[in-house]
Amino acid sequence: MTLQGWASRRSTAQGLALRARIVLECARGDSNLAIAARLGIARGTVTKWRARFIAARLDGLADEPRSGVPRTITDAQVEQVVVDTLETTPPGETHWSRRQLAARVGISPTSVARIWKAFGLQPWRTETFKISPDPLLIDKIRDVVGLYLAPPANAVVFSVDEKPQIQALQRSAPVLPMMPGVPERRTFDYVRHGTVDLFAAFNVVTGEVVSKVTARHTAADFRDFLADLDAVVPAGLGVHVVCDNLSAHKAPVVQRWIIAHPRFTLHFIPTYSAWLNQVERWFAELQRRCLDRGVFCSVEHLTTALHDWIDAWNDNPRPFIWRKTADQIIDRICHYCSRISGPAH
């Protein structure tokens, strides 16, 4: 099959499937009108394919040659666009543009764009990834994901982290409100009135958040936040805390507090694996819905806004449903490792 044929295979297969359904419905002896109503198509479509099947059997279901202007782009040119996009780059540059590749192949930039779209190629885009070098990667993934998928009985599981250096930014001019056809507008420059740090503990079962705003995020501050959690969680329940590998989380002052409070258990995610900590997803909601477009004239104003938004969240908390098993995550990591460990790398 040619590359051009591959690009149109999906639509052709869908058309053949519909024609086959029409023929099967006709075999039941129903009228054209009844079949058209059942399949949601025009009666003329049923009439056409019934007649063509009667005349030529299965061959009658294939597309006939169509009239129109002959193709001006050959299969070889389509193949050259795909191969050059995947395997070459312009001299001194990192990726092809439509105009550069069109000039090289001898077709129009619009044609290059159509070929890229047909084959799902987007050379202007790039994404990043990082494989954790943690020697206990697999064990930690199984530990944390196990807590998400099957929280232990008589215990509560918190995903905990800090959001440091939240800036109290005030725009240099008033924000212009949204109007019909015009988005909200703001100046690009601002005045910074200070920063605060936010400790947050996200309950992975209920979605409720325990938070604390501080001026910094030292080990002592983290210990004090754990003490706040201890006061909130009912006595008799174990407390499992999922957190990252920040040095403040492993400091001696924290370790001594954990030893003195045996119902607390810390579970550390692998290094470079913030995606495994559910509170990071909650921080993204906070950033998008409260901070990105917020205007704060002081640290106190920012702190009040944070408390108000968190209170509103806790009025209607929503947990994040974790669906990936540990084996699925590990298989995906192994797939990435196999791709980046070949001779070409």
C-alpha cells in the first residue's frame, strides 16, 4: 500500500463498513425506507448500494474511479516529505518549517501541511521527559500507587507538599474587564509585594485539603505542619503521608517527630517523579483558578485569597481518581528506557 493510500485508509474502511451493513440489512428483506431510517442515512443511499450489490456482488461495493483534476503530488513526493520530516533537518536548524520543506520537495507549503496532518506529524512541537534514577524506583512506585488504589483500613492517606515563593503581584494598571468579543486585558508589568509559602495536605480519598501559609518552608515548618495534621485527624487513625525527597522532609527534626508520633508513616516518591504526588495536581488547580489571574496588593491580600479559595474547595471537595496500576506505570517506564537505550543514543 502506498503512503497516500495509507492516509485515506480509515475513511475508505468506514465507507465499506457502512455499505456492508446496508447489504446485510437488505438481506433481511426490509424496505429501503426502513433500512435508511434504522441506519440514519438517506433512502437513495440504500437504493444505490442495493442495486450495485445485485449487479456486481462484492465488487459493486468498491469505489468507482472519480472524475476531477489528476493528482499533482506523487507518492514519491509524499514519501519524501514524511522521510525528510522524520530523519533530516535543515542545515544549522533543528526542524523543518512548511516553507523550507516545500521548497526542498517542490510542492506548496499547504500541501506539506496536509501531509503532516494526514500522518500526525508536528515538527514544531516538542515535549520533555525524565527517567528517575532512584535505585528504589519500582519499590516506591508500588508503595505509593498501592496507597492510592487501596488505602489502608483505619487510616487516612495525605499527599503533602509545599508550594514555595507564591508571589503577591499587583499589575501596574487596573485590569480591563472582559466584554463581548474582547477578553480580559492586563498590563504585562507588575509590582511584587512579597511572597508566601503554602503547605498543603490533600486527602486522596475525600479530596479535602489541610493547608497552612507560612513565610518559609524549613524542616521546622514542615514538622509544625505535621503537628497540625495530627491535631486534625481523629485519634485512633493511622496517617500515611506521601511526600517528595526534599531535604526538609528528611531532616533530623522531622525524623524525631515521626518517632514520637508512631501513627504517622512517611512514603517518599521516587526522585524526579512529582507526577506521582497527587497534591501537585491540586496545586495546578490552585494556580489556574486563583493565582494566574489574581491581583494582590499585599501579602495579607494574597494570604486571604488563598484561604478563601481553599475554603471554597473544601466546601465541595473532589478527589482525583487514580487509574494506573503500578505494573502499568512500570511497563511504560520500561518502554521509554528501551527507546532511549539503543545504539543511536
